[in-house]
Amino acid sequence: MSSKSFQGLKEQAEGAAKDAANALGQATQDAVNQITEASQKAFDKASKTAQDGVEKVAGQAAEAMSGFGKKSGLKK
């Protein structure tokens, strides 16, 4: 095998290795992006659920205090 054809094979192999590395890097970045997006959605949902719970408890507390005021004669 001549050194010229060996050089050509070497360059092809290097090109293929670079392409494979780039593809792996892109796949890794895509996976990270998907995980980040899923994590953000989960966090947003948990935050919304917590906020809804706080608002519900606050509403119940206000109703309870209103009822207490009526029972104690402070409110009519």
C-alpha cells in the first residue's frame, strides 16, 4: 500500500472519528436539553400545586376566621 493511499485512509478515518464525536456531542446536548426541559416542567407543576395549596388553605383560614367572628359576635 502506498503512503498516499495510507494517508487517504488515515484522513477518512480521522474525518469519520470527528463526525462520530460531533454526533455524540449533539446527542448529548439534545439529551441535556430534554432533561432540562422536563425538570423545568416538573418544577413548574410542583410550584403551581404548592401555590394552589397555599391559596386553598388561606381561603379556608379566612372562612374559618369569618365564621369564628360571627360565632363570637364580632361580626354580623
